[in-house]
Amino acid sequence: MVDDQERDVDRIKARIDREDTNLFARLAAIYAASRKQAQGLLQSGGRISIVEWRTLWDLYEVGPMTISDLASTQRADHSLLSRALPQMREKELVSMRQAAQDGRQTIVALTDKGRDAYHLAAPIMGRRRAALNEVFTQTEIKEFAGYLDRLEDFVRRPASAVIQKEDVE
């Protein structure tokens, strides 16, 4: 039994070493660090949020999209965008209108002010992607994305499929 009044440095190091392969913990930490880095970059590139940046970038490259299109492209929760878009409309970064063919859908489009905000942030975020290409080759990025696809497939499984009950006779 470990004395609960004293730190066991060797056990702490062993635990840290084991956690190096805990993908769930590592991904959460990487996600948080990535968001912090992006937020810092975006503060100097137009003072927009990450959601605003991703939305402006998608609309700039693709043109008008539905909220569902944006959520799918960004791999984001539909409700996150539904909450962010009205604020983006108030800032005049985007316009929103009901789709002519399906009135349940909202079409989101880039405004001139949104295009200006995109052009302010794009060089900074482009430098971020270029810096990542100094760390990983395009082949490594594609391979890594393949691993992420497999992990995403796994974590999207229902809990019942992950923890299967043993047969009881």
C-alpha cells in the first residue's frame, strides 16, 4: 500500500508514461491546445472566433451553404452553428435567408464585411497550416487522417457495441 502522505515519484512517472498512449486523454489535450493556439492567432487576425473563422473560410471557398452543409463540412454540432450564426449576422459577417426549395433550411452567405474579415484572418491561418507542413509531410498528414477516421468510427459506436455482455449460460 502506498503511503498517502508522500509522493511516489517513480509511480507518478510510470503513470505519466502509461498515459502517453491513452488516446482519449491525448486527443482532449491536443484539441484544447489547438483551440488555444488558433484563438491566439485569430486575435491578431481580425479578432474573430474559431467558429467564425471556419464559417467564413467555408463560405469563401464554397459559396452559400445551409447550416447543415456547414456543420457537415466542419464536423461540428448543428446547434453550435445555429447559436453562432445569428451573432455573425449581427456583426454583418454573413447573411441568412430561408431556402427557396426547402423553407426548413437556412442559406448562409458571406457578406462584403465577412469577406474582409476572411481576408484579414486567412494569411495568419495559412501560415499555421504551412508551419504544420514543416512538422508533417502531406503523406504523413493523409496517413494520420486515416487513423483519425478509424478512431472516429470507433468513438461513434454506441456504448452497447463497445461493451458487449458476456454470454451467460
